[in-house]
Amino acid sequence: MSKTSTKSLNTTITTSQPASTPTDSTLKDTATVFNPAKPTIAQDSQADTNQSNPAKASHHRANHNQNRSVTQSSDLTTANATAAMPVSAAPKVGFVSLGCPKALVDSERIITELSRDGYQVASDYEGADLVVVNTCGFIESAVQESLDAIGEAISKNGKVIVTGCLGKEADKIREMHPAVLAVTGAHAYDEVITAVSKHVPKPNSSKDEDYDPKIDLINEAGIKLTPSHYAYLKISEGCNHRCTFCIIPRLRGDLDSRPIDNVMNEALALKNAGVKELLIISQDTSAYGLDLKYKTSFWNGMPLKSKFYDLCQALNGLGIWVRLHYVYPYPHVDKVVELMGEKKLLPYLDIPFQHASHRILKAMKRPAHSENTLARIKAWRDICPDIVIRSTFVVGFPGETEEDFQCLLDWLVEARLDRVGAFTYSEVEGAVANDLPDHVPEEIKKSRYERLMALQQEISAQKLQEKIGKTLMVLVDEIDSDEGIAICRSYADAPEIDGHVYVDDINAGVKVGQFLTVTIDEASEYDLFASYKG
């Protein structure tokens, strides 16, 4: 293949505001294309058009979009079940999942429970007895996409249940779509199952010849809507912070951590199901267990505290990749970085810095806004020289001056982060920041976004050039048989938001989900190109 710079087809989102965590739900125009028979990570390569246009320099999307259409949800359910689902007259439920990985995990749980009850997942609207739409409601573009998805489901099927973050705005949903059968909020699993069974009664083993409960067919990890070799593990729900641009606490509540034995049971089940990489997610990962007062539980006969550091230690014992997302830069994160330095966790941190100007961070009411983050980053690199840090930033926040923005650019030059995404600020209904003075004109926001991303593109290119000649372990996400290449990720690359490692001249023995040791031959602004000796 031509070793030119590559770029995701779904990365040029420039006017969306971030959620309380750095990589939350900004929606793409269409659902993620995902065929489980040929797992992909939704970053099809193409020649990069950004070299002459820094306005489009955002390869690294500032979010994790996990939108799944009815067809994709059905395909993935079928692909990830442990046995083939027979064709039968069992009731079928269509599923549309919008938003971030936390919403995707909710969708996975609902689909798992429905499948255990004997329902099948429909492959299209017409073949469904009912459609569930799991919505995103954080920013206005996400709200509109969710409302449009509900409308499409109603027009193509007629029987629709709505759940997810936008469910908090039930009146708005019913005003626009009075035909919806039921509306529930985020992570309202039981309510969704109850609503489905009310409108489409569950199969009855004594009456239905084709009754096919999946209890024995679904492994303990449940059905996943990701490729079989990686999975998201949600350790908590909600958030205690009250950032002025964010409404996540209103949508998902305050911090609600899962007991550590519960988390570890799921993690072990995922490993046993063949998962090679766990992506740890929550609204505030480094606050894990605070609401539980770090309660001690027993797992595998050992006492464990429901605490961020203790969880990381326990996950290390599984012997698979563990990647941390949504980590706030609190001082106690230093101890977790020590685990990375000891090669007990992937040396990768997804940190929501959001800005560098203390004045703007204070206006945002960001946690740790007074911390000297540059000093903390330096300390982390002293502890773990290989650490990769990704973050996202808001430009054009109300009151941001040119001086504040220059402070951010200077900070980026010094910080030299590995992965960066950016948003221009936009209002979200119910956010406190809407009422702040001195809103920045749209043309200035756009200009600042372009300047920031052009600068970061240079930094990224420089950092990746330093990897040429090095040996890396990579995980195979996809194989392009026509080109004879494996599309992989290293420890520095989270699925769907970071870059790739393209490996040439692979042999027939290379499979998706396999680890390879490769040598880096070339680098572009965002991706690496490598050779594999077999």
C-alpha cells in the first residue's frame, strides 16, 4: 500500500462541545460501519487531505463514538453469541445505539437480557416486532440526531421504546414523537426490559415451539457490540463534578461505583471469552470507589478495596491489555503511573485537561484546575518514559481571550501530548456556561480550532518520527487481504479514536485479535508503518 498519511473518515467534527469527560458523545452523521464477519475499528484509511488544510487536521476524534444501527446491532449480536441463533418465530427486537462507550455498554446489557429471555435481535426495521432506540442527549447535535433516529424508527417500524440520556427529556421526546410506547432514562435496564415485554410479550416455553432462551448460549460476559478481542468495562456511573459546560450529572446522576468484586468478575469473564484488551471507562475513572468509601470486598479469596489503584493492580493480574480512559489528573494517579512504569498496565492515559488557562479552567469549574499539570506530566514521564497521554481541549469557551488561547498553545508546545482532539464550544441546554458573559464569535472559535490542530499535527508528526526503527507489539484489528496488510494498534492507540500501525507483507497465519511484534519503518502525522518478519 502507499505509505502516505492516513486519516479516519469520521474525524472532522469541529463544532461540538465535549462532555464532562474528554472523550464523550459527539455524534457522527451516520452510524459506525461495523461488520462482525470482518471486524473493523471504523477508521478506514485514505490519503490524508490535511497537509494543505490544517482546518481538517483532527485525525484523533475527541470522543468515542459507538453508534450502532439496527443492522449492526443484529450482526454483532449474532457474531458474538456462542452458538448460532436458529431462524424461528420468536419475537424480534430492533436496536439502535447512539453515543459514547458508556451508552454502548448499556445497550450491550439490554440486548444480553433480552436474548436471555428468548428474544432475537432483528436485522432491519421491517423485521422487528419493536425497536429500542438508546439515545444520546449531551449536546444539541446529539439531541437532534437522537430525535431523528426515533423518528426514523417510528416511520419504518411504528413501535418504538426510547432509552438513554435523552430519556431525561421525556416531555420533549413525546412532544415531537407522541407515538413512542415508553421512555426511560440512562442505564434503566429493568425498565426497558419491562416495557419490551409489555408491548411484545416474551416467548413462552410451554406454548412456543420455537422458544429459544439463550441462557446457556451466552457466556458470563454477555453479548458485546465490539469485536471479540476488545471490550469496554464500565466501572462506575455518574459524576460528582459540576463543570459549567456539562449536564452529565443531571442525565446520569452522581458517582455510583460498582463494587470491585463485581467489576473483577466481569473482567475475568471477558478474558475467558477471548478478550485481549479491556478499555476501562466511566465518567471519572480516578474517583472510582469514592462513593463506596473504598469498601473492601473479597474476590478469588483475596480482600480488595474498591479503589482506583487497587482495581488497577487486580486487573494487571489478568495478563491482558488494560487501557485507562477518563482519568482526572489527581495526585493519586501518580501511583497508577508507577504500575505503568513496572509494565503492569498499558502506559496510556486519557486525561481531560480541557484547557491550560487557569482563568478559563476556573470558569469551567474543572476539578484540579489549579494543579500544575505540566509538572505532573513531567513527573509521569520520569516515572514511565514510554507513557502516552491523550487529551481533548475546548476552544472558544465564554470569556476566552486571545491571551488565554495563546496560553493553551504554549502549554501544548511544552506538554507535547501524543494524542489531541479539540472542540469549539457550543451551548447545551441546561448548562451553566450558557449564562456566562463574553461568548466568543463563531469565526474566532473556528480560527482557534484550526490553529490548535495545525500545531498539534506538527507535534504528533515529530513524536511518531521518533518511533522509526523501534520494535513494538501490536494488536491486529483488521486484515486487508487485497493490500496484504494488517491494520493494528500499539499500546499508544485506543480503538476508533487514535492512530493505526499498518503492517506490510503479512502471511496467511496472521489473524484478527493476534499480537504481533513489528519493526517501525515509516511514520506519518498520525500513523505508523511497520514490517513483520513472522
